Amino acid sequence: MANPIPRRGFRHLDTITALFVTVLLISNVASTKIVDFGFFTFDGGTLLFPLSYIFGDILTEVYGYARSRKVIWTGFMAALIMSVTFIVVGALPAATDWPYQEAYDQILGLTPRIVMASLIAYMVGEFSNSFILAKLKVATRGRQLWMRTISSTLVGQVLDTGLFIAIAFWGLFPPGLMVTLILSNYVFKCGVEIFFTPITYVLTHWLKRQENEDFYDRHTNFNPFHLLAGPTSR
């Protein structure tokens, strides 16, 4: 059994966690609108959501899978609280002089199906991304960061996008539109990851120097539910 993560103070981990959760929550709200963006058709959250994978790459690359796991669960709980709050507020009777109930329901009245789709897709995609990146880092001895971040994103995003569209819209949208949404989301998200690869390089190298940390998950318990266990060596 792996030992708990050694307690250390990091200068920037809290900031990255806050940015990660912020991107996740904004993306979930923006996803209520389907937009046309040049050759792409996707939900509005796709414009920002790829940044969560970039933050996830940085977290795993610098701090390791176990710390990234805690951040992923933090994002999950924040998204769950937000979604439940929107549903409860929408179900409460509106004030007699407030005429916007229909507008609220259309934008923030998330159905349980949408909430379930979002949370399941998020967890599967993020943990797959972090797991693959951590394993590849050990296998490549920390080399070829570009290959590791892109490879993990290609897998994580196909699971995230496919699960969300399938769970949320199966039987509601025509099959052709669902395929278009999946392909557009996937191509755009992966394209953003590739485009921002140079920035990922800069940020990870800067953080490693700032935090004096470059974690290798050689002895990590990769069970996503094993929150108390962590890596034991660097």
C-alpha cells in the first residue's frame, strides 16, 4: 500500500486549482448554447473547456497524479454543487413580479440527465488524461512532453466528448447532429491542446523551477477513489 503524499507547501498549486475549477464551472454554464464557429458546431463551453485539460496536464506533470486526483475531485464537487443549486432554485416558485422563469429554465434549468452526462464525462475524461500522462512520463523518463500531453488529450477528450453527447442527447437530437457535435467538439478541443503546447512547455518548466518539484508516479496508487494514497518517490 502506498504511503500518503508528503505534506509540502507549494506556491502555485492553490492558484492552478482555482483556475481549473473556474474553467470547469464556466464551461458547464456556457454549454447550454450550441454555436456555429466557422467549420465547427459545438456547445459554447467548448471554447473554454480545453483549458481544463491543459491545467490537468500541468498539474500531473509537475505535482503528480495523486495531487491532480484531488484537484479533479474538487472540480467534481464544485460542479455537482453548482448543478444541484441551479436545479433547486429553478424548482422553487418564482416571485410574482419576476417574469423570467422560462428564461432561467432554458439557460440554467439543467436537467438531471445533463448533469449526469457532464459529471460522468468529466470524471472519465480527466482521470484518463491524468493517468496516461503520468504513465507516459515514467515510460519516457520525462522526455517528449509534447507527445505525452497530446496523446493523453486525444484519449481523454474522445471519452469526455463521446460520453457527454451520448448520455445527454441520445434520443433528443438527430444522429447526424450528434455525430457533428462529437466530431466538432473533439477536433476543436484537441486542436486547442496542440496549439497551446508551447505555452504548456513554458508553464511546466517555470512551475518546476518555482516549486522545486518534478514528480514521477513510479509508486502511485492510480485508483481514482483512493484519495488518501499517493506517490512515494520522485
